Amino acid sequence: MTQPGAGTTPGMDRHEFRRELAQQLRVDSVRCSAQAGSGHPTSSMSAAELMAVLLDGHLRMNIDNPKDPKGDHLVFSKGHASPLYYSCLKAAGAIDDGELLSYRRLGSRLEGHPTPRVPWVDVATGSLGQGLPIAVGLALCAKRLDRLPSRAWAICGDSELTEGSIWEAFDHASFEKLDNLIAIVDVNRLGQTGETMHGWDLDVYAERARAFGWEAIEIDGHDVEAIDDAFGRATRESGRPTVVLARTVKGKGAEEVEDKPGKHGKPLEDPERAIEQLGGERDLQVRIAAPDTAGERHRFEPPGGEPPSFDLGDEVPTRKAYGQALKALGDTRGDVVALDGEVSNSTYSELFRDAHPDRYFEMYIAEQQMIAAAVGMQRRGWKPFASTFAAFLTRAYDFIRMAAVSRANLRLCGSHAGVSIGEDGPSQMGLEDLAAFRAVHSSTVLYPCDANQTVGLVELMADRDGISYVRTHRGATPVIYDPNERFEIGGSRTLRDGDDVTLVGAGVTLHEALAAAERLEEDGVHPRVIDLYSVKPIDVDALGRAGSETGAVVIAEDHWIDGGLGDAVLTALADAGVSAQVRKLGVRDMPGSGKPDELMREAGIDAEAIATAARELVGAASLA
Amino acid sequence: MTQPGAGTTPGMDRHEFRRELAQQLRVDSVRCSAQAGSGHPTSSMSAAELMAVLLDGHLRMNIDNPKDPKGDHLVFSKGHASPLYYSCLKAAGAIDDGELLSYRRLGSRLEGHPTPRVPWVDVATGSLGQGLPIAVGLALCAKRLDRLPSRAWAICGDSELTEGSIWEAFDHASFEKLDNLIAIVDVNRLGQTGETMHGWDLDVYAERARAFGWEAIEIDGHDVEAIDDAFGRATRESGRPTVVLARTVKGKGAEEVEDKPGKHGKPLEDPERAIEQLGGERDLQVRIAAPDTAGERHRFEPPGGEPPSFDLGDEVPTRKAYGQALKALGDTRGDVVALDGEVSNSTYSELFRDAHPDRYFEMYIAEQQMIAAAVGMQRRGWKPFASTFAAFLTRAYDFIRMAAVSRANLRLCGSHAGVSIGEDGPSQMGLEDLAAFRAVHSSTVLYPCDANQTVGLVELMADRDGISYVRTHRGATPVIYDPNERFEIGGSRTLRDGDDVTLVGAGVTLHEALAAAERLEEDGVHPRVIDLYSVKPIDVDALGRAGSETGAVVIAEDHWIDGGLGDAVLTALADAGVSAQVRKLGVRDMPGSGKPDELMREAGIDAEAIATAARELVGAASLA
């Protein structure tokens, strides 16, 4: 089971080497936390033998090329044990002792919780319960997309098993038969504030894991022979994922902290004494086993095809255009994959599923696992598009936030935005998505109003870095753009020129703004109409010019009044240094059920409301 | 087991009555969906017998007083089965047939998914996986706070068992020994787009439930005798919650849809034929069993005490002041309760826990369950305060969004906001919370800068309706307000008067703004400084006056640049009709680790950056 080529030291048998290596990892964890004056040494010390044995022969990784798709993944789901992780990197020769001691200092890539600024880190962790679901994505991707024997090892804390996302991961991993996934749970019994719910009752966790279709192995997490045996069993092909439940002692080896409450997340008071009790500093090096070089990464041969196009005046829902555009992307690119949260007939990702079933992942109603899987897949070089109702992406907001810390390139689609969905009512209406996504680092927020524009923007998302988000509507909107029109991210379209007032809309409200403009013209008011399809980045120039030339701006959005399109426009005007009278129209009261046009009228975001606001602004301006 | 006093009809035995009642519920579900032209009749038809038996003798509810704390709760976790729920209300005499047929029409309280606009609805559902965790909160509250034999019944779909939040609920319910909680799972095998992960394999669900410490009973969900028996067993005191796993057929009883894929979420094409196959319309009435009138609601006798106060100039973290204020609220009010996500020594809710252990709920690392429990508790009239790191409240964003649809009154605290936490790095930094909470309906967003202000605002939260949120910082800030100062929600404080430029800050940046003001005065620039502790609602008057009198506004926030304080101020200025040059300072680049002051400097939100921006604006203004 243990791979050849792993490191040993003359005069030491392998078990002895691993015990010594574990002590070194503890000492280095204590040292770097002491130097930083903060960190989680005790959560690191409990898992030292687990990591020593993993590094010495079980983990297969090309340390000089951590992006090698044949290598294994090591995901520290318990990201606060970063001292242990960085100590492992030092033992493996990836970083030196000087860098280890830069831990948590400004400018150091060894942050308080691991991020991919360190190239051996696949994904950022530190929000508990995320590493294992992402490891599911990595293992799923290796098995079904790359078709390589890469494994994903997730080091979990026992405290994080209370996160529901962990059980989404357990559910999906067994359903997908991921025997290339191994979860190692460091059951050190003590959480941040006290004992965990289940303490050292490993049987409780084992029963749950087995009921969720996993192999479960219970061991003493400080017994290197037992660990070696468990990892060997875990890596046999069984058709099932394996969890190794390791009973450990928090702060193991240092009297000051060993198995003591109140010692979470702080450096030791007397690190020197602890280092002495741990047998002093060591300088052992471990040679990580190389990945199997056999086999080639699978590539999908795209069948070829043309992007969809729609005739001017046709009525097409943007969500349907999304599905068609996504399917067409899959026709021409083999690297595009799709995921959906069991609503693919609503988001229309079913069009991709039906055309490219090998590249489609049904994630069922588990939005957190869906985003986590996408994060794993993009790490292995694929281009995942994940979709569900905009409202239900809020379920995964912490995962999306963390994906940004992971520097992930994700493409997300939220359908059924706004009150204009109609009868289903507020639980199904995405009304906070623009605000939520604007406040994600690295995000791009797109909001098309017609089918051809949707196609153009979805194509641009495929090669966009960061988290890109497209918002689609349930109902049909008329096609107003020619299929040959090209859109750029950060742009806008001025659809009607006028100097009395600017009407800004996007998606369904763009059409309301156009209708309002007709009514205003009848009154002799000449409005400018801007289609703000790119909410972030935003077209500061066009908005600044409009604000300055018309002096009055009405923004209408099918979204809560705060944080969305209106706020984005206000910021753009401020950035342009332009002063204008601005009226934001958005949803202010909790909607109920009703027909789309009834609800838009009630919310005050329809053509009539836009025209009224514009008349008031223009009247106020002419009085001023 | 079956309660006396339940409804029967002459000439029908009880089982026959229930079978007939079930058919009526199906017919009415078909009728109201047909009338609406939308809805989920097939998801309703599968659970008709389950509901018929529940209503007839097992559920105990004062239909004329649904808020009676002795009554049971009926939570439709599968909220899309609203036709069934409303048909139940009709059968119980709560609504009439005319109202039933108003389903999904504008103005009708019978929305597409149930909300508490209907008084028998405890909480809004429709985002799957939320009803059961909220039922955990209701059951926990009945048992530990009210100490009444009220039960919570949650009707779940099988599709929603893939949501991790369901397993958080399973975990907590058994840990808390909630034998007053019964989950009924309508295993109809078919999700929205196809078969569920586990189809009709009830054993899989039963094994998982048992591993999570529940009683699990598997039955044929169309067999009224088996259902009656199961509910009887479920309501015996066992020290454990019970799940009834009912194998059912989606669309049962109507050939057009029965057990057919592609029939989710749409009305029947031929409702008349289905009604005929179901035996036609009926007008059965069921008398819901009355709650046990014995026992009195428990009240906690508060020990009395004084709110904390802090001396001017002392350095105190606002998170610590939060904990002290919360503990003091508990000293004077028996209705205040607290929950925390296993970080109570970081948020300082441990001060409440230690003083009022009977009113403190450790929710471990399960933020979704934490919010759900709080939603349940507020429904029963308590005043829950729930806390964790601001960053980790994003984990529960869907629950918070839905709490607003539930018209819930929640008090939330997010600690460790912003880059100013320092070394722990971005995974632990709340940088999107202001944007996220501003975009929650009914929200109040508070952001104190010192300890006395924190105390005053936390006191105001206790009686505030809607979702109120207070953001606290990790590090100490100087006390600048007298303990006797009174703050109002929607207000602000102008701490320094000047007419050259306005500096707006809150929390940690307020102190930076004050320091910037000192530097600007040295340059002969006279800044106004506003403490914007109430981000929503916002002080439009004070900001409008400041904007108009100074013509230049700099806003600094320890938050992503989009969606937070800056956007709120821009909206206030627009609402005031005031034009001013505005410069937003916020976090634009992904932070790493470092000392708080280093990270604030790097983010460009410290005194120096504020002073520089102010100088630039004033310079630009004097050039203009």
C-alpha cells in the first residue's frame, strides 16, 4: 500500500521516521504560531501523525508541479490548522524554514488560513464544512471528466461535521461512487468553546457515514501503524468513498495545552517548553510519492455547431436563451461543463444536459455542494457553468464568497429573478442577487434583456476570470438586438437618445423603460434610454455622459431597492464626478402572488412608474 | 392514540372518513391549481392521506387561535404543496371554498407558497430544506422555553432531503431529545426534473435517520391505518424525534399525472376528468383536536440589573460590548434568548450563556440551523439574538432572506467584520454583510463605533420588528460617547462640524475619519464628521444637509466597495435631492493576513487615505 520512493532516514525504521516527522510537524506548528503571535497550534498538533503518514507514501503529488492533473489533492477542510499544513510544506521541501516563520505576516503568502496564493493549495478554506464538498468536486472531476486516477484527500475537523454541507458531500460522494475520495476526520473532541456535540464517540460518526454509503474506519489517530493500514484500505478501489475517523488529542504532546479546553486558536504561552517536551526541533525531509504517469487526461471532442440566434421581435425568455447558449458553447468547446440544482427544466440547462450528458452534473437540491463541485472542477482546468433559481443561489453565498478567496473562475446563472416571475410568490423570487453578487470580490454581474444579448454575454463568460454571474428572467421578453450585435463586459447600450432625462433599465425593466420613453415622448419629454446589461463592471463613461447631459436619471430594477442596479449607477455617477438628480425605482414592499405585470405595477417598476418618476424629475428640474 | 373530538361523518367509519377526506384534499388541490393556472397539484396529491389522518385526531390546534402556545405547529417544509395545505385549511373550516379558489391571485393571502399572511402558517416555506430546521426551533422552544407539550409536525418532500440543512436539523433534534418533533416525509420518488437520488428506497432514509438518532417508521403513505398507527407511535414520549417515511405516489388518483415524470409544478390539463376519477367534489369538514389546556407557559424571572457602561477613552471591542449588553438585557427581560454558532467566546455571547444558561442555545457550527431555530423561537413570542462571525452569517443567507418572507423578528449580530480583524485572513473577514443585509426586506442595519453606542443599539434591537443586524469589530476602539447618550435607529451623530468636506464613517472607520479630520484641520480644511451608526434606515436629513453644505463627501468603510455604507450614503443623497462630489473608500483588493492597521492602510480606508481623498475633493471643488 505504501508507495515506493517515499522518504526515510538512515537508522530509522519507517514507523519511527513517521513518528519523528509528526513531532517535527508539531514543533514547527508551535514555532510558526509563536512567531506570529496567533494561529491554531493545538488544532494542528492533533493531526500530526495523520499528516506524517499521509505525506510519507500515501499522498501522490508532483511537488514541483502541483497543478499536475495526475497528482492527488490535499484539501485542508479544517483550514485553521494552517500551521500544520505549512509545516508539511516545509517537510516536503516546498517552502523553507524562513518562509514558515513569515506565517501571518503582511505580504507573506502563508496566510492565517490557506489560500491558493500558495501553489500547493487547491482552494481556500477557513469557512468550515467547505473543504470536503470541494474535495467531492475534485474527485468527481478526476473520475468523470479527466478520467485519471487522481485522489482527493480532505482533512476535516470533528467540529465541522455539524455543517449540513458536509452531509451534502457525504450524500453526493457515495451516489457518485467516488472511491478516489478519502476524508480524514481529526476527532480531537474539543471545538472552539468546548466539547463537540459527540465528543470522542467515533461510532456515531461511523454509523452516519455508513448510512450515507461510505466505508468508515475508526482508528487511534496517533498510532502510525493503524493510520498506515487505514490509508491503505482507503485507497483500494471499492466503489465507495472512505472516511478515516481518527481519535486524537488536541494539543497532543505539550502539557500546557494537551486535551485542555480554552486552548483553541491561540499560540502557546511557553512555546520553548512545549518544543522541549516534543523532543526539540528536527529537520526531517519527506519525499512525496510521485503520481502515476500512466494515462492521458480525457478530452471531450466537441461536435461543433453555431450559437443560437433569434429574430428581432420574437418573444423569448432570457433563461431559455441561456440554456441554448450554454448548449452551443458545449458544441464548440470541450472544456465547458454544466451543473444544476435539480431545476434544469426551469433554468434550461437541460438543453446542455441532453446534448452533452457526459459533461452535465445533476447536483440535486444541494446548492452548496453544487458550487463546491464547480470550484473543484475549475481548479482542474474545466469551465463550469452552474445554474439554479437566483433566489436559491443565496443558499450557497458563503461558498461563493469563499470561491473568490480561492481565486476561482466560476460561471453562475440565477434564473427566475424578480417579482416578474409572478404567481409563485416571494420565496422563489431572486430579489437580492445583484446586491449579493456585486459584493463578491472578482465578480462580474451581467443582466441581459433579450435572447441575443444573453447568448453574447454567456459566450463572454466562458473566458472570464473570477466569479461571473448572469441573471435571467422567467418570462419572455422581445428580441431587440440583432444576432450579430457584439457586447462587451463593462459596456452598455444607449437605445434611445434624448437630453431631458435618462432612463436606466436592465432585463425586464429595460423594456419598461423603452415603453416609458414612448409615453414621455408623447408629452414632449425626450428621454435617453440605457440598457445597463453589465452591472459590474459598469459603464462609467456612458452613465457619466448621460447624467451630465440630461441632469436627471431614473433607474428601475426588478430587485430590492438596496444594493442593486440603482446603487451601481449612483456609484458610477459619483466616480464620473457627475451630479444629477437621481430617482431609484425598485421593490420596496414584500410582494405576494399575482401576474407578472400586476406585480411589476404594484412594485412601481413598470413603464407607468418610470414615466411618472421621469416627469417628476423633469418638472423639478425645470422649476429649479 | 387518536384524540377524541375529531371529526367524523355519520355512516362512515373513521378510516373511511379519512380516505374520503384525502380524496377531497386531492380534488381541492386540483381545483385551486386549475383555477390559478399554476401550482403544484401532483406534489399535493401524494400526501393527501398523510394530511387527512394528521388533521383527524393527531394534530392539536386551536383553529380559532392559531397562536395558542399550547397548540401544535404544522410546517409545510415542502411549501410548493400549498394547494394541499390550503385544502386542509378549508376542510378544517379555517377558510371557505371561495377563498380557496382565490389561490395565487393578486391580493389573495393564499400565495403560491405559504406565508404567515395566513394566520395558521407559522413560517414561510418554499425554499426547500428550511421547514424541518425551523420545526426543530419550534419544538426546542416549546420544550426548553415554554415548557408546554406543543408538538411540531414538519411535512417534508423527499427531494429536499438532499439539502444539508435537513441533516443539521436531524443532528440537533436528536441531540436535544426533541420527542415533540415529527417529520413526515412524502417519498413520492419524483423530483422536479426526474427521479430523486434514492427513489423509493425508504431504507436508505431510515438508516440515515436512525444513525442520526431518530426513530424511523416506514409506511405506505396511502394506507390510512398504517399512517394512524405511525403517528400514534411518533407521538409517544421516547426521548427521540420521529420521522415517518411514507412511500407515496406523486399525482396519486388521477391517471393523467399519477407517477408520471414531467408533471411537476403545473396544473392538470384535464382537471374535470381527474376530479371525476377522484370521485368528484366533497364537502367534508374535519374537527381539529383541541390542544391540552393543562399547564402554563413558563416564564423566566429576570434577576434584574443595569446595562453596562464604559468610561470615555477606554478601549473596548464593540463585540465585547455586545456580549455585555446582551447579558444585561437578559438580566432585565425574561423574553430575551440567545443562540450562537460555537463562537460564543469570540462574539461574547458567552456572557449571556454564563448568566442565563437556560435561555442560551449552543447551535454548534450550523449557521443555517441557528437562524432556523431563532425563526421558530420568535414565532412563539421570544426575542432571539443569534450571533456568529459576520462572514459566517453568509452561510445562512437563504434562511435570513426567507425569515423576512416569514415576517420574522430576528436580532442578529455579526462579529469580526472587515480587514481590521487582522491576521486570520479573508476567510474570516465579514466584508459583504452590509450589502447582504441591506438587501433583506424589513432589515435594520446597525454599525456601532464604540462600546456605549453598542449597548444603546442592542437595547433598541430587542423591540425592533423585522430583521435587525448589528455589526461588531474584533479589535478595541476608544469609547467616545457618554454612557447616557441615547441613540435612535435611523439617526446619526455629527461629531465635528465643518463646511469644507464631510467625512462619513462607522465602526472602525469612524475613528479613522476623526483622525483624518485632525490632519485636515492642520491643513486648514474644516471637515464635518458623521458617525453613520444606522446604515438602514439612514439619516437622509443629516446626510443631505452635510452634502449640500459641504459639497464634498468621503465615505470610508471596512467592507467591499460595493453595496455597503458608500452605496447607502449615495442613495440618501439622491433621496435628499442633493448633489455633491462623493468619494467612496472601501476594500477593493483581496486582503491577506497582517496587522489590523497594516491591512486598513493597504485597503486605503485609514485616516491617511480619508484625508487624502478629502484633500483631493476639496482641491477639485476649489478648482471648479
